[in-house]
Amino acid sequence: KLIELEPELTRCAAICGDGDCGLVMKKGAQHILSAIDGFGTDSASYCDALADAISASMGGTSGALLELFFRAMASSLVSSESGSNSPLAKAVMGLRAGLDAMMFFGGATRGMSTMLDALIRAVESLEENMGLSVGGASAGYKEVVSKAAEAATAGRDTTLSMGALAGRANYVNEELMQGV
């Protein structure tokens, strides 16, 4: 999907940043697709391999933050291996660890018009709704993930009329970014 969205991401990045976001995301997605068969089967190793692929292919702040996200997620998954939590609960704890690392090292949070406006809402939705999947029924998982996707979209949409308080967009005239 990121490869498909490259022109739109590049258009938006040309308005709000240095213009390379779409190209960086596309390059990362292409690298991940070419390496994915060797990522391993357990969740922690998969996240580490994903972080390695991002590190090897994506420059800029987005690449660094996504690498941090998946490294923290991998560490969380390793430390929760022996716990009695469900696979979904472990994944959500991993996502929370990744999100917290991204916010800590990146210095941004909700309301600063960054990717966090979508990610925070998605993780919070997962945390709030993971009880819907009790018993591991796939329909429950689908519902939980669907609600998280809706929350992420709503978070993204809040940035359409928001002034940036972090990243390169912080230096761009707020009027130019309206609707982007």
C-alpha cells in the first residue's frame, strides 16, 4: 500500500516537509518486500528483522523512528514470551512499547501533527478493545483491528486542520498545510 501511495505522500511532503517522505516510504516498503521471506517466524525476531530492513533502506526521521518502534516492540515481545497473556495482548503490549519509544526518543506526542496522531489512537483503541477477542476467535481479532484502523484514520484526519509542532512541517506556514 505504501508503494501505491508514494505519489500522494510525496505531494504532501512537498507541502509540509522536504518532499521525500513518499520516496523514503516506498524504498522501505520495497526493501521489506524483497527481504520478508527471511524474517523468521516468531514475533520478536520478525520485528527485529523489520527494524533491520527499515534501517538498511529508509533514511530520514521517519526511518529512524520506525526502526526504534520495531526494536522496542521486539524487546517487549521477547520479555513477554513466558507470560500467560494472549497473543493479541502480547502484540498490543509490544505496540505500546514501540509507541512509547518513538515518543520518548522523537520528542513528539499527540496533537503535534505527526504520524503519532494516528499511531497513538490506534494503539489506544487496541488497548481498549482487545477484550473483544477473548477466546482468540478470528472475528474478534478482525473487529479489534478494524476499530484500531478506524481510530488511526480519525487521528490522521485531525492533522488536516492542525498546525505542526514537530518535524519539518513545524517550519512551514500553517495556512499552506490546511487539508494536507
